[in-house]
Amino acid sequence: MTSSQHDLSPVNFLAPILSLREEDLGTLSILSVAYPAANVDVSTPGKTLAPAELVPLKGAAGLLPHVRCSAGLKDDASYHLAFFDPDAPEDPTKNGPFGDWQWLVLGLTKGDLTNDDPGDQAKTFVANQVMAHDGPNPPAGEAKHRYVLVLFEGVGEVSKPAGAPKSWLFKKFVDENKSSLRPVGLNFSSQNSKRETMPIYRTGLYKSLRFENKKFIDPEVQKKSIMCQLCSLVLNSEECSENDKEDDCYLVKQVMLRLFGHMKIV
């Protein structure tokens, strides 16, 4: 089954990274992904996992997925699986996201990816992984995270990322191996948090405003609330009235409305 039969808009950001047009994402095969031991199937792209379903999949101790892709695989080709979280929090000391890698497996075969035995396949995955599997486990209180699995056909030698695995970036890996990777399959799911809101200081928007404005918050403003700090970034503190309290501040309310609309801020 190809991706064209599913809504792939949540992962349209992949197209330029993979050197594809958005409509070309629909030509990729849909990976069958399941966790038989937990009776969880995420083969339908975009499925949202309930909190109870997520429990046995979380973190380094989480179950390995059973991944299958039979469409268009070649007998003599080498395949690579990349699993990552594009919604991972940003490192406040760097200009950009970090730690979005969840898993990287290199050097798989068609037989490995059509193996109907989850236990046997898991042994192959462990033997070929260059980054140990880290199951979906977003920080408590954050909004939904997308978890994306991409299958590449290797058309040349692939270099694994340098440095500690938690510093690896999916986009950088693809850029450095662009001539050696051909995307052939994908799937993605979301984590359904019990709490759909997050503190403003944890949002990517808050951090990106700091970097895009090339400015750090004034030390005096840092003593104020997080919402006042965000307001100062948007307005450059030009209109701030020190007499306003956060709860009654007209500017804060307008900034929140402008940036987040109906979104609840905690």
C-alpha cells in the first residue's frame, strides 16, 4: 500500500529533507508497524496512541516494533531504518532542535523486512542498530509528539552520525548521506498526552523567538514571569508598562491571543 491513500500532511516537512516534492511522499510504501507483545498496531499512518498503549513502548526499555515492508524491495539491496521525533524539545544552548533520534538500524535485507517472526526480527535489529532503540516517551505535560519511521534503500556507503547518539539530527544524517540514501517507505504515529497543554517556556515557539531575534532576555526581565519574558521578546519591551501585573496585563493577553489563539497556556 502506498502513502497516497493516507493523510500525510503532518509529515510534509519530510519532503524537502528527502529531496522530494510533497506529492511524492504519496509514492512511498507504508510500513507495517506493530508491537505484538503489547497488542498495539500503528500500521495506519498518523494513529494517535492512547496513554495506556504507550506504556510498554516507552524509552530504552520499550518493546521493539515489528516492521514489515514487502512492496518494491530488492533481493540484493541494503536497507536502513531511521526512527525520530521531530517535536523533541530544543536545547536552549544551541540554535536548533537536538536529540530527535530514537533509533537507527543499518544494513537490513529484504528478508529482514519481510520476516513474519517478531522475535527473530528483533534479534536482527539489535545486531544491526547503531543507535539503541528509544521508544516514544515525550516529556510529561507536552502536546502531541510525532514519531516518524523512514525506510531507506542504501545506494552507496552510509556514514553514521558523529558524536553522542543523543546529539544526532535526522536532517543532518540525510544531508551528509544524500547520494547514498533513497527513501522507499515511511510511517508515523502520535503520542496522546493526558494533558494537551505545556508550559510556555517549553514551547519551540518561545525558544525560536529567542534565536530568530538574536537576543537574549534582559536580566531585569528574567526576574519577571515566563509570560512577561515572552511578551518582551515579541514586543522588544518597547511598550512594556512596569505597573501592569501579569494577570491584568493587556499586552500579555494580546500577545498570547496573537501567538496561540484559543490555545490554553499554563
